[in-house]
Amino acid sequence: MDELDTPRTTLFPRRLLIEATVGLALLVLAFFAIASSDVSATGTRTYWTALVLIFAVTAFVSDRLHTGHSIGHLPSAVTITLHWLGVLLAIQLVHYFVFSGRMANADIGLTNGVLLALGSYLFGVYSNWRIAVIGLALAVATAGIAFIEEFIWFLFIVTAVAVLILFLGAKLFKHH
């Protein structure tokens, strides 16, 4: 047997590692947005907009990888676009509430975190369970941040559990 004929036995295939890394990156970016909003609520509007776009692109790619949809499948592309446009508009509405004085600056990070978590979870429910795991982890972390003053360790634990679920879930569902 040469190298090409030898089956590779790895604990976690490369694709699974990439998916977990992307999930970890999304969580870290979202946690940074929540923490930054505590420091400067008005200065994070562009960051939140970019973050929703990153989540939307990730969701689109994830949908294409884990469903039978081709890259040009228009109905699913429209659904994904409308879904994430709704999340983006909701986050922009929160910023409007803050700028108009209807909502306190201190609440913007938690509110946007919940909106992004809900958007991710709902996308995951109808398209890809991996995104739902990210949404649930973000929701738990956002709730934890609201109650725990020193939240860095809490975020680390939530992130580690989410990545573990992504790994184990992919193993259980055979990478689908």
C-alpha cells in the first residue's frame, strides 16, 4: 500500500477543524462586539454592521456546504439574504433607539448580542444546526454577561463548550 491507498485515521478531519475554528471566530468576534459596546456604544455601530455581514456570509457558505443547494440556488439565497437583512435592521433599530435617547447606552451590547444570537439560532433551525449551536452559545454568553461582572472566564467556558458541541455533533451526524 502506498500513501494514497492508506486510509487516514485522524480524530478530527480537517473540515471539522475548519468548521469549529470558524464557529470559534464568530463567537470571539461577537463577544468583542458586546464588550466594546460597554466601552463605547455609539462607536460600535460599524462593527456590529460588519459582524452581521460576516455572520450572513458564513451562513450562506454553510448552507451551500451542508445542503443540496448549488451556489446559484436563488430561492435559498433570497431567504438567507432576507433573514440576515432582518437581523441587520433590528440591530440598526437598537442603535437608533440609543441615539434618540429612548434606550441607555449601556444596554446596546446586550441587546445586539441577543438579536444576533436569535438570528443565528433561527437560521440554524431551518438550515444548519452548527449555526444554531453558535446562536445558543451566544445567547447563553449574553445572558451570563448580564449577570456576571467578571465575564471573561464565563465567555471562555461557553466558547469551549460550544466548540466541543460542534466537534461532537459533527461526529454524531457524520459531518452533514
